Amino acid sequence: MNNGCRLSPLALGLSIGVIWALSVVFIAILNITLGYGVGFISAVGSVYIGYTATIMGIIIGAAFALIDGIIGGVLIAWFYNIFSKCNCCSKKN
């Protein structure tokens, strides 16, 4: 079976999860060093319990972000594969 048009749910989930977790860590580090991203820390901290601009808060936020990103990416890929029906693979040149 040619799955050239299908997305890998696990690959997309891991990709989004890692990027989102790194983003959460990066903004927290910027907050600690430069005072940047106070609103972001507050907003994300209201969703991810324990996420603050501390070492332990960064670890907690990164873990939540990784899990959240993986779940979101898997769902996006799964729905994409359902809705696309891989029409590009059935076209003949």
C-alpha cells in the first residue's frame, strides 16, 4: 500500500510535542533572564498546573507541553488521514 499522502500520527505528534515543549522552556528562560513573556507564562500556567518561571516549573511545563503536543499532533494526523482519503495517490499521470 502506498501511503505517500498519509501523515504518520506518531511522527507528527512527536514533532509538535517536542517543538511546543522547547517553546515553553525557551520562553520561561527568557522570562527568568530578561523578564520577557510574563503574559505567556501566566496564560500557559493557568492551563498547565505548576508551570512557572522556575527550574521545577519549567520541567513541569515542558512535560505537560510534550504530552499535549503529542496528543494534538496525533489527532491532527489522524483526522487528516480520514478526511484526505489520499486522493493524490489515486491520480494517474
